Amino acid sequence: MKEIITTTKAPQPIGPYNQAILKGDTLYTSGQIAINPESGELVLDSVELETKQVMENMKQVLAAANMTFENVVKTSIFISDMNNFSKINEVYGQYFNEDTAPARETVEVANLPKFVNVEISMIAIR
């Protein structure tokens, strides 16, 4: 049986999906974008602040499943411009211990929801 994971401390889904699904000891998160959960507004002042909001949203989704970034085994990063890779990577890296960082792919895509610059999803294990 799967368990729906949800928190009001991260943006609510904007479509027919959940913030995360826990199946056994494995958590599958939906992609997070830089919506401030308190205001409902996008954080697009800079790609660094945008990435920080995405990671803070993801932190709250993980916490709702009693997990942290230490539980993350795989991330997928979707970006609209590969020229922003180093800026996104710098912020992303602040949330992980480099020695135990998860596996990851980073893919440039044509468009993302609400035309944001970055979206990140994760898989975590207890």
C-alpha cells in the first residue's frame, strides 16, 4: 500500500499529483519549483534564490516523511538553460554532504511548469 505524503509547508500540487508517495521505505517526490508556500508566489529574483526555494520546499516534503537530505539517494534536476548549471549546483550542493551526496542527473529542457528555471525531484530511502 502506498502512503500519500503532504505538507502545508511546501507548495500544494497544481495538478493531479501528490507532493510525495511513500512505498515501504522508499519516498518518491514530485518535482518542486520555486513557489513560496506562504505567499503562493514564485521566487524568481535570481536563479540562486529560485534554487534555494526549491530546495527549501523539498526539505519540507522530506520532513513530512520524517526524512532529511541524508536519506536522498537520487535526484533529478531539470533546468531551462544549461548556462545556469554552476549557479544551481552551488546552491544545491549546500544541502548535501559531498561525501554522501546522492546520484543525480541534470537535464536541460525546453520549458518547465510556470516557465521557471529549475525543477527538482528526489528519491529517498529510510
